[in-house]
Amino acid sequence: MRALRLIQVPTTVLKTFFCFAGSRRLLQASPSCIQYTNPVLAVDFPDPSSPVDGGDGFYYIFATNAGTPIRNVQAARAPKSDLGSWTLLDYDALPFVHSWSTLQGGFVWAPEVAFINGHFIMYITLHYTAQNRQAIGIATSPTASGPYMPYDTGYPFISQYGDLGALDAFPFLDSDGSWYMYWRAPGADGIIPHIYVQAMTPDGLSLTGIVSDLLAPSQPWEFFPGALIGVIEAPAVTKCYDNAAYCLFYSGNPTQTAAYSTGVAVSSSPYGPFLKYPNNPLLLANGAGILGPGGLSFMLPGNGQTFAMYHSWDSTAYTARVLNMVELSLNPGLPMSTNLEVSFVNPTWQVPVCQ
């Protein structure tokens, strides 16, 4: 297993305040508090995407294939006036797949949508028939709601040999206008999962430059008891510490268990190196009914707040992964330091009060 190289991130305070609750949440917003109850969508809605503003009064969010009848990509929406009220939509957001892919009954995973160069682009994990493993493809739409149609070049956007293949694409827009793609795939041994990053061209349709290998399993919580190989996946990146650093959230442990959790790593560059918080995981199973929380993404409603969207199991029967949301406070105005400190706010699940 590749050892994780630990570094100090220079002249940067690295404290992440991560607030969440399993019951009624009251959040300070503009012009008034947003009220919501987790789960905000009580259906099987795994691997939720970052919600996107449709420009029609709604935010749209997408998820891994599920439903009856099964849809390649599920869609839901919430009015901008009430971002705690999500409704499942009755259509397939990706009605057709790429020429290099077959559905294989349930292998359309982890959609992520970004608005790039005047188009809504969906990055989606599909089954790559020629290699019999997963790969990442692109679909586009003129509207946020879709449906999205394959951008089909005859081969995947990203494919890698070994293990499950390439999956869990996450596009990230830096403050200088540069786009980056993060994803999960096996390392050089073809077995152990790693998280990678590479720059994208301005149109979001191609990769450019070098590939950086960022993370591999190294912390005990990323390993199922008795397992020799750990699991990390579902990277999601946002700027933090007054835009001075990059917070990479990721999931670890097998997704089929309550031990599936979410951790964070921090860097001063989008290319890393990323330093894992030593007290990971941040978001984990708790007594408030949250089981196996992971697949995290971000919603930016434009009022200065950052929300995380994530799934968790509905019960110990593990029949559905429901949609939850939580507010993140990413350390505005902290002093400078060379020490790494990442900590919880509200670790006992208190309910904050609107002001």
C-alpha cells in the first residue's frame, strides 16, 4: 500500500467547522432562516450531486440509478425560496447512455453537474463494456433539469485499468476560473483505490496537463474490520479558510455498511499534497439515526452559506440511501498558523437558533 506523505501546509490555519444535525435544523440565511428536516428526501437517492441553479426558480440535484421503474439518473428539485423541500421528479435525467457503455442493470453511478462555458455538463460513471469495469463519461444539456444527452466520442472521458475502474467524478471551479476534475480509481497496483486530480480545458470536455495522485487508504476508519485493503471514494472539493486552502471531503469504508463515513484532507494547492485530518472521520454514524453518511457534495445558494448534501441509510435494513443536508462553516477570518487543526462544531447534535 502506498504510504501517505504528510506535510505541513505553510502559513495557513486549517480548522474546519463542520455542523450538522439529524433532526430539525434552523439555519441563518438571507432573508430568513431555512427550515428543514433530515432526510430532506426520504427515497433511495444515493450519491447526490451538487445542486445547480436552474434559473427557473428551482435548484436541481441528481443521483445514482434507482427507483421504480429504475432510472439511469434520478432527478429532484427544490424551490429557491425553500431549499429544505426537495421533490423527486418523474423522468430519467439520462435517458440514453454512450456507445461504449451498457447499462448492466444498475451501473450508472454518481452524477455530478456543472455549468461550464454556457452548458450544463453531467459527469457520470458508466459501465465500460470493452474493459468490463466502470469509467467516466460526459453528457450535456441546455437546461439544468435535463434531460442530458451523451457527449459521445466513442470512448470514455476517463478510464483506468484495475479494480472497479474510474468513478465518482467531481468537477471543481477554482477562484481564478480554472476547472479541475477529481475522481477515484485504482492505483498502480490495480487494486487499492486512490483519488486523483487533473486540470480540465475551459469547455469542461477534455483533460489537460499532468495527473496528480492525491490520496490512498491509510487511516483505520477507511478499512472494514479485518480487511487488508481500505476504501476511499467520492471526492468533493471546496475552497476554505477565506479561499486560502482547499478542503477535499471524501468517503471511506464500504458503502454497504453503517461504518461508511466522511473525512477531510486539506492542501494549499488543488494539486495537493493533501493532509488528512488525523481525527477523521468528521461525519459518521450517530445516535440520531444517521447510518453510513457519505457521497457528499456541495450547494451554494448565493447567500454566503455552504451546504453539504449527502446520503445515509434509511435504517439498519439498509434498503435505501436517503438524502440529507447540512450547513458547513469553512472558517472565515481565522488567524494564520502552521498547525493543522480540524474540529467539529455541535458534536452533540445541538440545534442552533436562528438570529
